[in-house]
Amino acid sequence: MRIVLIVIDSGGIGDAPDAERFGDGGANTITHTAEAVGGVALPHLAQMGLTRLTPVPGTDDEPLRGVAYPLIPLANGKDTLAGHWEMMGITVTEPFRTFPQGFPREVVDELERRFGRPVLGNEVASGTEIIQRLGPEHVKTGNPIVYTSADSVLQIAAHEEVVPVETLYRWCREARQVMQGPYLVGRIIARPFIGPPGHFVRTARRHDFSVEPPGPTVVDHLFQQGIETVAIGKIGDIFSGHGFNDHIPTQNNQDGLERTLFVLEKQANHHQFIFTNLVDFDSQYGHRRNPVGYAEALRSLDRFLPRLWQELKADDQIWITADHGCDPTYRGTDHTRERVPWLAWGPSLTPFVGSARQGLSDIGATLAALFHVEPVGHGQPAVELLTPSTLR
């Protein structure tokens, strides 16, 4: 049996019941994206049940082939770590700290002491904008660009021809040590870039240095029981490397899908869990408020799905979900607090659309039940996915 879990990073389907607490009332990433571009055709996602969960202008009704549920997030936060950790059984109760005014002087002083040089920036900024603005000074001085966002992150940008990537990673590891205790942030992110002034572009050698999960996750239990676990994209960083046999970095969404397909083709007879994150939805289109790019990324995923489906054996399943929303038509550039889809397709499944489930941790609970490992957290297995043929 193989379970493939693909995360549309930020693919929300409408404001969660507590969205107003986060200032996100009325957000709906997928529906508003489709509306903004005059409609988007997603026939394969519709077959998996997406249009049963939220309207998708431009997508015709399709015969239901999958199992679909809306999930209501319970974590006290709407960031990457909160969403992914909740899927695997750990629900964040205390949100990670953010720094909407930049980092305090004592933090900057310690960073500069450890780096051995001053830092540039120390502000809330768009990563693409700040490298264009401060990149020339960075190239001239070699001083790192330090910035944050609405998320709980400290990001360090450096030109690959000025600062070797391994040096940038070392700075991030130093920053990870600094950002503890009262300054704890969820992630330190290395943001290497290349190119001449006026044309700087970030590279795929981004690396996230995440805070350690506070305890074992369902992935850890799968790994301990000998189930092969594969992290594709930034998944390995999100879980600080814990619980995975293989970590496969990706260049972009398409590369993530191709690498997921490669693992399926290569290892057809394993008991295996493949966990893939498609980060471009969030980083390239959601945060940049680009519904046109978001819509095209949805089309690309939809077109690719049949290639994944045809590799599934009798007991295999493909699941598609999201970790939060990031409505590209919404105000600001932050994530949005939304319900997320849980779409499943497999040869042995009976088409079904369920009511809203409380918590993303039902995903991990279902994984644990399918592979007969100890569950984590309070999630409940989705019985519609526990067919006789998938139980050992």
C-alpha cells in the first residue's frame, strides 16, 4: 500500500469558522482565484470532489470518482508549520511569534556578532522586492539582508556569487540558535539569489531551518515501523528532518510533481508514504497576490493528475489537501484562515462526499489506521478511506 499526500500550499476553500479572529472573513483562495481569471477548468480535481466542497467557476460538473471532505483547521496559527504539523497529529496551541516592526536591537546585535558583519534591512518586506532594493548594497558590501514577513520567520538573503550558499546556511543555523526563548520563530529561511542589479532572482536553493516539532508525529511512527517515508519539496525542512527515509528537494511545482511520479514508478510494491509540498502556489502566487499565476498552477496540477492515477495499484491512494489559505484576491499579503480540502482517489475507493471534519489531524489519524501504527493527537480516521482492501 502506498499513500501519496500532495499539499497545495495555501489552497484554501473558504473562510474557517474562526476566520474573523484572524481578520480573514470572506477569504476563499480557490474560488476567488477562479473568479478573478474568468474561470478555470479543473476537471480532474472536480472528479476528486473539489467542486463539491467549493464553487470553481469555469469547471463543469464531473462524475465523482473520489472521496472528499472539507477540513476545519484547529491550530492556533495559519502558517506552514501549524498546518503541516496538524496534519501529522501535532496541533499548535501557542502561535509562533511574529515581528511586525522588525527584530529588536538585542537580536540584531547578536546576529551581527555571530555573522561578523552588519546586516541590511531588518524590516517586514516582500522577499522579491527587498533584494531588488537592497541587493546592490549587499553585492558591494557582502552584508546579509535580514527581513521578516507576516509569518513567524526570519529570512536571510544573499547573492550566491558574493556569499557561498554554505555560508548563508551557516548564518541561518546561527540565527536559529539566536531565535529561541522569547524570540522563538517558526522558521529561519535561507534565500539565495543570483543575477545583476535590477534583475536579481531567487534560486531554488532556499532552505528552511524550522523549529523542532515538540514531539513525535505520525510520520515518526511510520518510519519506526519500517514504512518507507519520502519527503518531497520543503516537507523535510518543515519536520526538521525527522521521520523520513528520503528527502528530495524540488525546483518548483512541476518538478515536485515529476519527482512524486518518479518515486511512484520506481517503487511500485513498497509500503510507502510520499509527502509532497507544492510551494509555488503560496510563495509565487498567493503572497504575491497573483491570481493569474495561481490559476495556471491549478491547471498544471489538474493536467498532471492522470499521470499519477495510472501508477496506483489496488491498495494505493492519492490525497490532496492544503495547509492554510493565501487568497490572491484578498487584502494584504498574508496567509488567510480557511477551511482546506481533503480529496482522495484510489482504485478501491467508493465515491463519497463527507461533511466538515474538525481538524487537519484526521489525515494523520487515517494514515495511522491504514498502516496500523500508533496515532498521534486527537484526529479521527476517515472510515471511507479504510476499505477492506487497504487494511492488513
